[in-house]
Amino acid sequence: MSIKDLIKRNRSYRRFNEQERITEKQLTEWIELARFSASGRNEQPLKYIFVTDKDGCSKLFSHLGWAGYLKDWKGPEPGERPSAYIIMVNDMDIASNYFCDDGIAAQSILLGAVEAGYGGCMIASVNKKAVADCFAISERYQILMVLALGKPVEKVVLEEMQEGDFKYWRDEEGIHHVPKRPLSELILRR
């Protein structure tokens, strides 16, 4: 699969086959991709907490915000929820500034998941205090985001943005539409 195809398949999936479990071994392989990725000043301050058991997944789910543009949707129903999560944290004992490492690492992890037939979603709408309390995460670790992972059961379609409307939406068949700006708008000519 080409890098372009891999990136196009790497969507923000929010509905999964919850019965299709992800192992810590699989998560470890994807974290290794983040380990090999670039890091600001090469400090590598990011750390990762795996949540793979059903009880832990259920607890974490209740502290996450899902799809802000879909106002009437509270998140995936039971059976369509992620089967694993990665809580990404910054180790404050290493660095207080993680620059853009979180985005680079998350993209690397998700590309690995997609290559393996899975998918995920970067979630920054996290009740960080509740998650820290629930999983006994020390103040040393600043929660940055949660990666929700699983075997996608939804179709996501990329389409050209119309009249500057960038909000994603779902049609009556549940297909998730993601508008993208035309390439001609992104390249500034001198």
C-alpha cells in the first residue's frame, strides 16, 4: 500500500467492532513506530498507558468527548466502542515542552494501526482529572490525548469542501463525510 493510500485510509474512526480485541503486543508494535518518529530537541518525553481490558475501556469511555460537530450523537453505542485505548502523556521530569511530538507520535501510531487493518481516533476532549484519578496517573505525567482504537465498522468518505464548510457530518445511512479543502487552496504561490 502506498503512503498516500495509507494516509487516506487513516481517518478519525469512531465506531468499531468492540468484540475484535487489540492486544498489548499490537499496541507495543505501534508505539515502536512513535519511538522511531521525530521528537522536538530529540528529548522524547512522551509515554503511553495501555487500556485493553473491558472494565478499563468502559471507565475511560465515560471520560471522553466524541465528535463535537455531531451534536445529537453521544458517542458509539455498546458493541461499537473502542476495544483498546492509549493514553498519551508527557513526562514532566523529562521536559515541560513536548513541542509537536504528540501529533507526530499519534499519527505514527494510527498509521501502524491502519496498516494492520485497524483504525482509531485522536481524542483531545478528555476529562483529564477524572482519567488521572481513575487510572492513578501521577502528576508527573501530563495527559495530552487518548487514542481510541479498534476494528472500524463505519465508512468514512473524503470529499471536496463546499463553500468553506469544514464540518464533518453523517448522512441518513450513517456514512461519515469529511470535507477537505482543495489542494489549490493550500499551496500559496509566490
